[in-house]
Amino acid sequence: MQDGQTLGIPIGPDTSRVISEIIGVALDKTIQSSEPELNWIRFIDDFFLFADSYAQAEILELKINRALSNFELTNNENKSSIQAMPVTVESIKFQTIKNYKIRKSVSEQKLDIIHIYNLSIELYKIHPHENSFHCFLTKILPVKIHKVNWDIIESILLQIASTEIKSITVISKLLISYKSYGYDLNLEKIKISFLKIAQRGVENNFGFEVCWALFILDQLEIKINEKINNLSSLSDPLAILSVLTAREKGFYTYNLDLNYWNTLMSTNGLYDSCWILCYEAEKRDWLNNQNGLNLTDSDDYFKKLKALDISFLNMDCTINPIDESELSDETDSENEPNIFELIYK
């Protein structure tokens, strides 16, 4: 999945949650039918199975792996283990972060944020594949950060972005929100950080990182005229489209050699992983077939899409800031807002 970027489904999109639950229910049925007497629970995509012996646990793990392979998914070995009872349900540090209260005053807020960030770093070092930084981010998300504390928050956000890329959706929401509140963001530092993320994405052909890095810089109205090494060698269709979109909108101005991307524009490309690139890039006159062939007009299906002016690319997509009135001065454990709605609304 995702050209080797992950072992499973992309984190972030709403569709991923739906797909994840569909697969989860299918796995539930597999376990129930093969092991009707088994005691087990599932929480989203985490399974807890209780066996009477180590040998039985190994057999159950094998069955789960076989069931996952039916969906072209792989069990994450870093998060899977067979342990003798009793075992802790959740890390104490993880619980501490989730239950920690960020206080109201400027000095207390700063101390509290630094403390729970340090806890998340310690947790990350012990369990790098857990969502320690995501837990930290969702803890600070509903709290209004004092302006004098923004510099340290900004630095923390950029550190997390470079360490745990899957948290980038929450980080982008925070950056966009506080920019809309009139906070003084260090745009040059933000630019350097996300260009490094984009460069890392290019070097590993990880389109997710390239797409998000460019999207955030666009949303923050930060223009780019610096060179991103080997950008023209990208082969991820969505990442290429994100670069071409940036050029079209005028916030990425560095000169690019498009020869390699033009070679991807082929009749076969319309029916492989490059289909969206072939269709959108030709429709918008961004790229061209090297032999001068009009791909969409020579294909009965894509010609109809073009005639109906159907596009799969939303160039007007934006990250909406959190309504400032929804934020509280301190952690309100009794009336915490819906974090999912704050992030994706």
C-alpha cells in the first residue's frame, strides 16, 4: 500500500476510516467463524485476543495474517506481540498525557505544554509506532494558546511534522488557525521545515509528504522559488499533480524540466496508476504526450468525462481554521469538544 510508505491504509482521509471499519468487520466475521469460543475484542484497528497457551496464540496470529492478506494488508510486527497475562492495557505515560490538564495562566500553560511534550517524546522513544505525538496535538488543539507562548508551540509543531508525518493534518490545522487569529507565524522557518519534508518525500518517492508539504505552504501563502532536488524525477502521480497545481497557482516558481513527466502521458497510462495524472494534466495543458497524441480525445470513456468537464482535482480546496470561539482557556475535561470535528470541519 502507498508505494511502501505504510503497511496499511493511509491515515487521515475520511474514506480511510470507512475502509478500515469495513475490513475490521470482515476480520471480525473471520475470527468468529473460525474461533467461536475465543475471547477477544477489537478497538478500531487494534485486536486483543486471549489464548490459553503460547502455541494457541501463535496459531491465532497466523490466522489473522492470512485474513489480512486477503485485503493485501500486512500485520504491523512493530505493534504486535504475544504477552503473558497480566499486561497493561495502556502506557502510564500515554494515560498521563490524555488526562493532563493544561492550565490557564501564561506561565502555567507554557510549563504544562512543555511537560506533556516531554512525556510524548519519552513515549515515542519507547513506542515509536504509537500515536504519542498525535495524543499531544489533540490535547493542545482545543486550548487557546497565549500569543507569548506561540513561538514554542510553533517550534514543537515543526519538530513533530519532521518526525511523525502522519500528524501533519493536525499540525496544518493548528498553523492555519493561528494565522487566521492574527498570530505572528515565523513563515521563513515554516517554509524551510516543509521544504525539507518535501525533499525527503522526493528522495523516497513518498507522495504523501510532497503533497502535504506543498499544500500547507500554499494555504499559508508562502511562495517557493527554491530548488527541490530531483523533483522532476518524481513518479507518484498525485505528488506530480500537487507540484503542477503549485505552478499553476503561482506559488511554486522554480523552473522545472517536465520531460520525464511527459513520458508518463501515454494511452496505457490512462488505465494504470497514472490515469488521474494523464487525464488532469492533459485537460489543463500542463503536460503533453511526447508524440503529440491527444490521449483523452482518443479514448471513448475519458472523452466523455472531458466533454462533461468532470475533474477529480479540486484546486480550490482549503484548510478551514478552527472557530476561535470554540477554544477554551484551559483543559475542560467535563466539556471537551469533539476533536474529530475540530480537525476535519
